[in-house]
Amino acid sequence: MAKQYFKPGNMLYPLPAVMVSCQYPAGKEDVLCTNPDLAGKPNIITVAWAGTICTNPPMLSISVRPERYSYHMIEESGEFVVNLTTEQLVRATDFCGVRSGKDIDKFKEMHLTPLPSKEISAPGIAESPVNIECKVREIKPLGSHTMFLADVVNVTVDDKFFDEKNTFHLNDTGLVTYSHGAYFLLGKKLGTFGYSVAKKKAKKRK
């Protein structure tokens, strides 16, 4: 099989495409906002550099360029919400990644509803099936991006994806992934965790 060397780069795909909602803390002046009507309002930034980093305590990370408007909101407030995205949210997901909250209200523009959080001040996005409230534990400048290591302090999930046994079916929500510049709908299930070593069930005798 022929192979060739490629330049070092971010080729770890696919990734979750998430919308991160954030807000300056109350009383904090928003000196970067170019529209006075938007100062102090919550904003949304789309992030692909996001991932799980610990199970206990539950933690995740997001990496954001310091020149992004939302960067300073997260830095100042020490909190944010990771909102999982779906097929119905893919246009909003893309829009929130290419437009700046300094100029427009992304919630209003994309017809999204701020969802009050339980443990932090920043709102989630009501249209998202899963809202993950986070408090920043550590800020790590890395280069082009700064990583925010955060504790998960609450998770809100949509009732309509629970069955009669109160089991949450996350994979029925139409989750979206990001891979090499494109968005994809989560594909067909190929197996479940541990299926490669699971013992086959014996056939029942007639």
C-alpha cells in the first residue's frame, strides 16, 4: 500500500462541532463590542477543538483563538456552556463560527433561544439536545489557540429523547460532526462499546 508524508497539522478527525455560549459577568464592561445594543448580551462561538479529558471529575476542554470575541468573555467570566449540535442546527453552527458577536446578536439572527443555566450565569441554547455547563479550572496558552480546561458542573438534556424506561437516546438526536472543513450527520451504528469481545448469545433450543 503506497503512502506519502504530509505536513504536520490537525488531522485528528472527525470532531464534535459544538456551539459554545458565553457571557461577560454582570457589571463587567464590554470594551470590545462595536454595537452598544449588544454589550453585555450572551454570545455564541462555534468550536471544533473540543473534547473530553476526564471522567471523574467530569472535565472537558475547548481551544479558542485569543483574537476571537468570545475568548475574552470566557476568560473574564470563567464559565461557558457547550451545546451539542444537530442536523437542524447545522446552519446556525456554521454561521456562529464565521460571524462575530461584536457586530450581531447571534441568538436573534439564528432564531435561537437562550436557556437559563442551573449552576452558571451564561445561558445555554434551548434548541440543542444537550447543554453542558462548565467552569474554567485552568487556562493554557498553547500557540495559535488557548485551551480552557473546565469542570462540568451540570448537564441539561431534552426530554423528548427519553424512552418509557427513562433511558436517554443521544444518538437519536441527529448529531453533527466536523471533518476536514465539512459538516457530517452522524452515520450508521457499527457496534456498541465492548462488542468485539462480548460472548455470543447461545441460540435457544426449539
